[in-house]
Amino acid sequence: MTFVACRGDLYHAPGISNTLNFVENRSAMKKEVIAIQNLKCGGCVKSIVRLMEEFPEVSEVSVSLEDATVTFTVPDDQHTEKYSLALTNAGYPPEGTDNSAGMKAKSYVSCAIGRMS
């Protein structure tokens, strides 16, 4: 009998084996915080939350307008670079990185989309 953990749930896979093969897919989780630029309003917040929720391993997404931060939970083995890149591509680069006029324009478009949805 084989059990496979898929996104934290156990599934019985009949006919594969008579041994108990348990695949642990629940790694330890960590909370990440990324300080971002160009965060202006609730439209920005909605766009950022929607963007971060596109990553299946990301959970508990929150955005603080006051602190201009994005907080989320991911497995320990995930690196923040891909999330920072996604935020940058949407017009919300991390603090301390390039914030060109193009980045600011992207954030206005993301903001408008967030407001309309």
C-alpha cells in the first residue's frame, strides 16, 4: 500500500506497492516580508494579493499600506527572489532597488486593474 502526500494531504495509491512509502511534502513554513515601492491604495493591494496568490506555494498574503510591505508564508526551501521579481514586474520593486519612471507607470496600471476588479 502506498501513500503519497500531495500538498499536505494523504492519498492512497492502490496497486503501486505493498510497502508503505510515505512521501512527506509538508516542509517547514516561513513568513517572508518584502518592503516595496509605489504602493498607493487599495487597488494596489488587490493587485498584489492576486499576484502573490498565483504562486501555489504561497499562503497568508497580506499587504500593509502603512508600512509598504507584503507579508506571506512559503515553505522553507523557497527563495524570495522570484517573488521580488514578480512584484517588480508588476511595478512594485523592493525597497532599495531601481524605481524608474517605467516602474511607477507599471504600478499605476496594476493599481487601476485592482480598482476595477
